Amino acid sequence: MQSSIINADTSKPFGRKFSNTLYRKNNLFLFLLLTPPLLWFGVVYLGSLFALLWQSFYTFDSFSMAVSNDLTLENYRSLFDATNFDIILRTLTMAVAVTLATALIGFPIAYYMTRYGSRAEKGFFYIAVMLPMWASYIVKTYAWTVILSQQGILYWCINHLGLSGALNHVLQIPAIGGNTLATSNLGRFIVFTYIWLPFMILPIQAALERVPTNLLQASADLGAKPAQTFRRVLLPLVFPGVVAGSIFTFSLTLGDYIIPQLIGPSGLYIGTMVYTMQGSVGNMPLAAAFTVVPITLIFIYLSLAKRTGAFDAL
Amino acid sequence: MTAIPDVFTAVEFSIVSKHYGDVRAVDNVSIAVAEGEFFSMLGPSGSGKTTCLRLIAGFEQPSIGSIKIFGKEAAGTPPYEREVNTVFQDYALFPHMNVLDNVAYGLRVKGIAKPECYKRAEQALEQVALAEYGKRKPGELSGGQRQRVALARALVNKPRVLLLDEPLGALDLKLREQMQLELKTLHKKLGITFIYVTHDQSEALSMSDRVAVFNRGKIEQVDTPRNLYMHPKTSFVADFVGTSNVINSAMAQQLTGQNQPFSIRPEHIKLGTNEFNDKQNDIIKVAGEVVDIQYHGATSKVEVSVGNQMLFMVLSNTELSEAELPKISQRLNLCWSKSRMVMLENQAS
């Protein structure tokens, strides 16, 4: 039997013979399929990450500004110094605030797209959500410095609406306010929320798309009011999507180093700290240690989400 | 038919229409379902039967007309304020909850204390013989088991009307027949109104007290299963309920001298023999050619071309040997008794 199969192949062109060989030898097919991406993923992607983590144990001599290979935990200890810990807390607070805001703004848009949008409306919303991502991120951030400046359009609108008094009150709130919108934490928060919003909407929309309408109807049929249906049926089923979106917004905020430089008050973020340590100071080990912080935080966040049963519906 | 007093009417449609753009999914439908009745809505897909069910459940609102549930106007009332519960076609069990939580859901959202909810949910699961399955997720159950959970989830709320949307459609034949029996038993035991949507005419005939036959958004006939089968009013009903030969008015003119279409059941058509001579006025005789024969176990279905029409007849395989059965393209004489014919309303079929 075997020989007749092989004989049947000899007359065929090479491409066909190759396809047939792959069909018969599934392991060879999988080997060819996976080798290039696994090489990239293992060596370039994870390899460089582990090289970075390894460097976080190197020693930095602050007197000679030189890095030596002597392994130490000093970099991790110094993360808990008052100034460094402040940076972590500041970044974490902003990341949490931005994540909550994008989820609150993103959910209704995603819900409308899924439940009410016609095909054309859906297309429009997809483009509208992703359109900002077609422009350079740095250009958009610079554009926001203009929008938020005292000569900018936002101030102009607020003045013409007679709300400048209210704005001044808001800007006087400690931790949120500042001299102007462009130099306040509020301004920074607005820009972060603007920039990362698509990353929240798209996963939520994908998750909503997978919830059959008849589950919501069944809930109403069994006597649940809309708020109960939302809390007991819709939210649990969509929560993995919200978690996926929040991983994007959370980690992107934790690692960003452009927006904190251009908008908002002085004071370093994790991203800007890494940028400074690696660039102007040359303290690569501390920069590496700082990079471990977002990874750890996201890990903690995911285990908390798992504990609440966020992934049970997957 | 005498008018049913309001108190005994569970669900009443008065000239209800539902339009989607230009499409009339439900067109001028009026029905009254009596309390405690097993009422079926039968029709091909897209005939408006499911839309009618969804109008009762409250998932859709009528474009025109009034829907009363126990005498109370339901149009404009949301589903969660109606005393009806639905068993969905694909069950619609909540995938993130276990079976017990699914069944307890309706009680939980009404604010009943947790222990009481679970006690009643467990009883409901026992009723459908799934007491052991409370901790499982719906995804771990078979189709038939999911069907029972969906039933328990609806019944635990003690609805006055139970709506069933092709609940057995996804089950295989054996299981379907078993569930038909169980549903019928359950209906007798509970004494509540069942409104049952199906496209399976044998299911509708065997289970229901009354059946409404739907076609293109309109009701063709509402009647008992026996009357629907024996006395169909329209050619659609004659054709859809059971198999029937609907003879159009042109051919009827030739056969009976009357310009009125009629139907004749396949089992009433006999092979023409010498028993009947021309003197018998109550016999209709036709000649045709065999086009196809299908073997169905106890019977064989024979398709005969007569003029420009096809007639189906059923021959018993126990009475006729294989050699005695007609062959394809053989000429046949057929006959039937006039008394077996059902006159239909004169309309374009």
C-alpha cells in the first residue's frame, strides 16, 4: 500500500508532492509552521526581556557612574525609597484612574455599537474609534498641549460658556489641579484617557458581540429589571473583555513616558524615570528594576481579576 | 364557536400586526387562548408564529392592535412585568452560572431570600429529574438535559402562561418523542396555559388542545387537531397539516364539474380496480403515470402524475407484495370516494 501511494506521487509536480508530504506528516507541518514565530518570540521577545531583568541585579556605582556585573538587590530596595516609591504611587494612581474612566466611557459606546448599530453604523463607529490611532501619538499629544493651553480652544469654550470660575475652582483642588489645564493632573488625565480609549472600546465590543441577545431576553423574561440583567448577566459575561481592555490602558499608562513630559505638573512617572535613568544618568540597573514594577503590578491585577471570577465565562 | 368570557381567557390578540419596515411579520392576527389550554402555533419558518410568541413574552411590541394577558393590556409592558415565562429555542441558559443558579435566577431577582430560592430551585430540578446536576455548568450538559433545565428555570417562577419556542427542535427523534410525552404530562399536572410554537405538524397535532396554523403572518385556521386534519378550510392548511393532495380549481372542474378546489388525503386514494364501475356516481376516477416510489417501511409512497398535477398515494407494504407494487412510468388508474374529499375555500394557492 505504502509503495503505491509513493508511486502515485512520483508523476506529480514538486509543489503537489510537497503538500502531500506535509498532509501525511503532520509533525513536520507544525514544525515548519511554528519554528519562525517561536524563534522570534523566544529569542527576540522573551530573551531580551529576561536580559533586561537580569541587568536589574547589576551594580551601579553612583560615584564613577559605571555599571558592574556584581549581582545585588540594591536596585529593588531603592524602589522603596521615598522619592522612588512616590513615582510608583503617582503612576499607579493615574493608571487606575485612566482605566476606570476609559471603561466608563468605552462601555456605552461599545454597547451601542453591538446592540443597536446597523452594519453601516458599526463601520462608522469602528473607523471613528480607530481614526485617532492613524495619527502619530506624539503629534496628538502635542496637539493636546495646544488645546489645553490658556490660549487654546478649551479655555476659549469655557470662557464663552461663562464657566471659567468653575474651572478655577477645579484647578484649585490639590492633586488634581494646577496653574492651568495644561500643567494640571486633570489635563494629563484627559489626554491619557483620550489616547488609550480605543484600546478599551475594542475588546469590550468584541466581548459584547459574543453575548447572545436571547440571554438578556431570558433574564428579563425571568423577571430581572434592566439593572439586574446588567449586573448579573451582561457584566459577568463581558468582564473578560473589560479586563483585556484594562490591561491595555493600565499597562500603557504605567509605561508611558511622553505624556507625563509634555502635559501636567513636574514629577516623574515610571516611564519618564526609566527614560532618565537609562538615558541621561546611565543607571541601567535601576531603570531595569523600575521596568519590573509594571510587570509585577499587572500580574497582581490579573490574579485579583481571576479571583473575582472574571475569566470563568471564557 | 361561542365567545369565551374574559376571566377564562389567558392571552387575547385583537387585530394585532407587527411590521418590520415593509415586511408584515404578523398581519391582523386575532386569537383567544383559554386558560389551561395547550395551544400550538404551527407554521413554516417566517410565518409569524415566533413573532407572536415574542409579542406575548414582551420582547417585541405590536405595531397595531392590543394584546391582553388575563384581561390586562400588555402592549407597552416590559417582559419583566409579565406573568409569563419562556422556554427558548436554544435554551438561553446563562453560561457563567451553574444549573442551580440558573434555575434559582428568576426567584433571586425577585428578592426572595436565598435559602428559599435554592430550596425551590432544587425542587424544580427534581421535577425534571436533574436533582444531581445542580453544580454543573450548562456547557457540561447534553441537549436534552439543557432542555429540562430551561423548563425548570421557567416553571420555578410558577407562570400562569408558559411559552415554548420550538423547544424540541434541536433534539433527536427518540428524545423528542419522549419530551413530547413529558411536556404533555407536565401540562396536565400543572394545569397552566401552554403556548407552543412549532413547525412540526405531527408534534402540534399530537400534543395540542387547539392549533393555530400560520402562513405569511396571517392565521389560516384555528381548530382542534382532529378538525384541522379532517376539515382543513384552506389549501394551505390541507397541504401543511399532514400530507394532502390539493386539487386546484381547474382540475376540480374537470373531475367534479365544480369550480371549487378540494383536498384528498393520500391514504384515501385507491388503485383503480374493476370493483368500481361507471354507474357509481360517488367515485372519482383518474388515470396517471407513476413518477416515483418511496419506501417508508410499513407503507410506500407513490407519486403519480395526473394531467399537470402530482398526486401522492400511500400503499400498504403488508397488503401488497413487492411484485404487486406499481413500477416507475407504469400507467395507473386511481379512484377515490367523493365523501373523502374536503372542499376548500376558493383562493389562489
